[in-house]
Amino acid sequence: MSNRRTCPPGRALLAVGTATVALVAAVPGASYAEPRRDIGQVRKQVDDLYEQAEKAAEQANELNDQTKVIDRRLGKLDVDVARQQKRLNSMRGQIGQFAAAEYRAGAVDSTVQLLVAQDPKEYIAQMSTAEAFAGQQGDLLLQLQSEQKRLSEQKAARQAELARLRDARDAAKARKKQADANVAKAKTVLNQLTAAERRRVQAREQAADRPSRGQERIPLPSGSGRGATALAFARAQLGEPYVFGAAGPSSWDCSGLTMMAWQAAGVSLPHSSRSQYAMSAKVSRSQLRPGDLVLFYSDRHHIGLYAGNGMVLHAPRPGKSVEYLPMRYMPYAGAVRPG
């Protein structure tokens, strides 16, 4: 997620006034001082870049989940195609045997065969067998045509899935590349600051992340059931770094943390905030229980675990680590209860 938050009254995080204007020294011959950067605006620019980076990274996670689904479908199609090919080979063998048997029965006129036959009874038996072969062969040919058509359809479906797989993988790589580019831009902005300005940015960020004494309280372990188990898992990861696409054991992105936390509680989730939201039971804000998943931003590209007391436990963004944060610092977009 980005570090952009909706701050409470009296704790404005982003807007800090207009840019400071260079002052002219009263001493004759003094030069103009270099204008000071508006640290609030710098912080907002960096936060926006990080938010866009995480949004792209979550899109990449979603696409990677799609590739796993397509891979499973391809595996099934591979088995189906191989089974169908084996079936066709067997049918072709049967048709070949019937053709050989018909040839051995004789392909000359039936009157001539009757005249030259040493034993008419034997001839009649041979003809009956040949007619039976011919009838079965015709049925097999029709069946073979049907099975060949089915095989062609299966192969076409497999090719379509392969194309979808390539597209999804290419799209995931593009989103990841976009995420990395946005992080690089954020770092460039920060690197252009002086050492003193970087310290001011860091101090402002730390002040924003630290709840005012008495206003927020880090929740104590409580509750029971799957949600409590998931929250306990996430709590054990506090302080571990955010990394795009990571799902442990020592680094995480937002949906990787929630996925593995709920896996510890026996619930399987995809590695995507929007997919986790889509497949879980929706709960209202007033019904939140520890361990529930809370989504943020209008497109739900960030997710964390509700920790109680209005707090969320989440993996924030590159450059930060798993932490507690008041929910009100981010735009709420819904909540779900997996399982």
C-alpha cells in the first residue's frame, strides 16, 4: 500500500502550507538563499508513487493467481488429449484388423466364390463373418470421425489456454515492472533531498505512524477461533519487511501476509487482495472481529487484518515493515471474514 492516509483533525500529514520563499539578506551584497522544499508536498509525491506501485503489484498478484488456475486447466487438458489420442490409436488398430479380415475373406464376386468354393457351407460362414466385419467397421469409422473431432476441439481448447497463459504472464510482468518503476521514482525524489530534508521527511513519517498517546492502544491478544489464529500468525511477523509478491517466511506484501495468516488458520486464500475479498463472507464495519480482513482504497488494492480497537495489522509498502496502524489513516473500502 502507499503511505498516504486520511489523518485526524489536528494531525494533518500531507498539507503543510505553501513553499517557503527565499529571503533576501539585509546585509549588502548577500545572495539569494536556495528555496526550501515543501516537505509535505514531497511526502505526498512519494506516498502517491508508493501507492501506485502497490496497486500495480497487487494486479500482478491477481494475474499470477490466474496463471495458476490456467495451469491447472492445461494439466487436465493435457491428460484429456493424451487419453483421446490413445483411444483413437486403438480404434485405428481395430479398423485395420477388420480391413485385413475382410481382405482375407475375399473381395471377389460372391457368385464366383460360391462356384470355386470346395465347401459351400464354409463359404456361407466366411461371408457372414465378412458382413459382420463390414458392419462393425462402418460403425467404427463413424465413431472414429466423432472422436477425431473431439480431439481437435480439445487441442484447440488447449491452444487457447496456452495463449491465455502467455497473456496473463506477460501482463503480470508488465505490472511488476510498473511497480518497480514507481518505487524507483520515489527513491529518486528522496535522493534529491538534502540530508536535512530527508531527516525532516523521516521525522514527519514517524510522527504520522505513531498514534498520539491516549488516542490509540495496541490491541492485546484476544478472541478465539480461526480469526484469532490468523491474527496471532500475523502478529508474529511484526517488524518484517515489505517486499512485492512476498508471502513469507521473513518478508511480505499485504495480501501475502493475509493469505498465509489465514492459511495458518486452515483457510486457503489466493494471493490477491481483491480475490480474497471476492471469495470471503462480507461483514460490516460494526461487526468486525479480530482476524477479519479489512480492505482499503476504492479499488481494494490494500488489505490487512483487523486487530481490535480500531487498529489494523498490515504489511504497508516498500521501505516499511509489518506494523499496526489505526484504520482511520486509510480510506476504508470493506471487510470480509474468510472461511
